[in-house]
Amino acid sequence: MQETLNYIQENKQRFVDELFDLLRIPSISADPAYKDDVLKCAEKVADLLKNAGADNVEICQTAGYPIVYGDKITDSSLPTVLVYGHYDVQPADPIELWRKPPFEPYIEKTELHPDGAIFARGSADDKGQFFMHIKAFEAMMKTGVVPCNVKFILEGEEEVGSVNLGVFVNENKEKLACDCILISDTHIYSNEQPTVTTGLRGLSYVEVEVEGPNRDLHSGLYGGAVPNPIHVLSRMISNLIDENGRIQIDGFYDNVDQVSLEERAEMNKLKDDQEAFKNAIGLSGLEGEKGFTTLERTSIRPTLDCNGIWGGYTGEGAKTVIPSKAFAKISMRLVPFQTPEEITEKFTKYFEKIAPENVKVKVTPHHGGMPYVLQSDTKEFRAAKQAMETAFGREVLPYRSGGSIPITAMFEQVLGAKSVLMGFGLDSDAIHSPNEHYGLFNFYKGIESIPLFFKNYAK
């Protein structure tokens, strides 16, 4: 294994250069204008797998964007690890807030990344992270040390809800058969306190519409006499959460997992630097559900957030109208044992209940996903913990993340395998935001840790 680690050390600059080529492709799955770029990125990923030494590399067509598959089966008696990642990225908007163009990667030092960070859309989510696996695999292949069979499944629709992945997995159970799934699409608590993610929240995502008059009205002729959908929607949204941070939807907490006081005490051993947390996002104060710490609010408790709101005239200058309609997008992060179907139904009923009689409302469900928990006493967790402790040279703790990766529950249900969430980014890396970045330290530690995971898991 030392020879593998030496190979990684000798090729660090080349790995970064090759990642830059991948990051230059604007593979934005949400915007049809970038269709050719997403397809180009799939071809690039397939070439990377082939060059790293994978066999049976395929660009598998779906009803949407393709899934790239490759494998290396060296011995049927060895355990098989399925590596998952996604090559699509979020839109870069708002472009004007990027310090440099989002698809022209560059390296810059920051306070949290004194060794430098790679700035580009997709650097941390998820190109930089799945690329680590390809380079770690290449290092194992080049040094003749591949302790497990390896399969890769890299999709192009994660940022739009993995709409075709479930169909593909169900139709290719034998091809994807494995003993565990290895995913790097999460983060560690900090570089000083590395962690393995043991929990993810689920998701229910909806779009709401409030309709008042049958057309936009002149605010002078009609103002003060008719319901304004923007006002109505704003009041309705404000009624979803009370002053104690408690979500008011009827039955919302019925199935929430009650984490024991012992487990809460264990998770709060992580250093929770409130001042650093606030400063990193430019806030003077925090809020949330009363009775829980910031760590708990962002991991083991469900949440509701308005992600966007619009209506009426938003262009340059003035247009004095009362809009006919107002809209909002709302996401709810779920915890065990909530389900997206249950919560979406409860939200819809409550939203309709609190609507005034003089407007019409509509709730449109979008994608959702189940929460996921990996117990810290499993062989999968132990293999990841030991690998990262070797690479980082310090203790690694279990950590529940507030994010969602809906495919983890699907993988377990269909393939009968646990997912190991061994991510290496930081929550300050601005994923989904302008100036997304990924630390070089984290990038290299990931590439070093992955071969060690395979070694440990093979035992």
C-alpha cells in the first residue's frame, strides 16, 4: 500500500491539472441549454475511467442524461465496492457574485485552506470528490494493489433529483451487485476534526401557488379592495413556523425519531464554535428550534425553509400592479422515520387549511428522498474510520449531516448494500453558491484515504 501512496504523492500536480479539465465543462443538468455539455462531460468521465484501468466502461443511456459505468473484477472471492458519484453540477447563478468565471478553475488560498483551494462550480459537489476515486483507483491499478473488486456508477442527474437512477438500478441489479456503496458527496466537520457521515436527512420539496384576481390589476384602481397574492403568500409562509422554531404543520412531528440523550451528548462532543459558524456566513446571531443545539438543529431535527419567492413585476423601473399570482418553493428536511410522501401530504393539507377563502392555492410536489443512517458499529464504518485516521493522523468521529442524498435509501432497498458516506469537503465550501471551492488538502487526503478504505474493507 505504501507504493500506492507514493504514486499518489508523485502525481499530485497531474491530478489537479486533469481535474481542471473536467471542471471546465459546464455540465448543468437543470438547464437544457447545457445539454451538449452534460453529454460531453459523460464522455470525459468514461475516458477517465478507461485511462485509470477500468474494464467494461459504458455510457448507459436513460430517459434523461446517461449514467457512466465501469468496473474491475479481479477475484470473485473478494468483496465488491460500488463507487457512486455525479458529474452534473448546479447552475452558476448569480454569475455576478463569482470573483472569476465559474467554469474557469483556479487555486487561491483562504483562511480555512491555507494550502490553497480549487475554485470552480463542481469542485466540491461532486466532480472534485468523485474524481478522487478515479485517481485512487488509478493509483491502485498502477501499483498492482487492488484489494477489492470495484464498480463505478456516475450519473448526470443528481442535481435534478436523480430522476432516472432508480429505474437504471432496478433494471441492472446483477451488473451493480456489490457488498457496499462508497460515496464521497458529503463533508467532514473540519480539517482538525475529520468525521465519517453516519446520517443524512431526507427531503420533501414543493412549489406553492396563490392565485387572487383573474389578471394583474392596477394598484391604484384596485389597491385596498382586493387580496394581493404576494401579501397572502407571505402571511401563509410566516405561519408555517412559530417563534420557537417549531413547524406548525399538523402531525409534522408524529414520526420523528427521538434521539436519546446519550446519543445527543455523544454528537455534541464535536467542537461547536458558534462564533466561527456565524462569522463564516456573515451573521451576528443564530436561530432555530428551541431546546436543541446548532449541531442538533442541522442534523437530527427536521426543518422547513422557503427557498424562493416571486410574483408580480420584478423588472427594471416601476410597474404598479397587484399580481394575479404569487409563487414560492419550499423544502423540508426530514429525519427518521418521516417519509417524503407523508410530509408532502401533511404540508398540502395544512397549506390549504390556512389559505383565506378569497384566494385559490395549489401545491405541486417536486422530488423527495428518505433519510439515511449508518450505524457506527458496522464494518463499513470501521473501514472508513480507520482509513481516514491513517491519512489524517488523528481520531475520526461519527457525524450526522443535515444534507440529503436520496439515493442512499434506494441503493439499500434495491441492492441490499449499505452506503459509506466518506466525503472530504467542508460545509464552508460554498456548494450550490457562488465561489464554490474545494481545498487541496482535502482533495489529496481523499485520494490517500480511499485505497486505505479498500485495504481495510477487504480484511
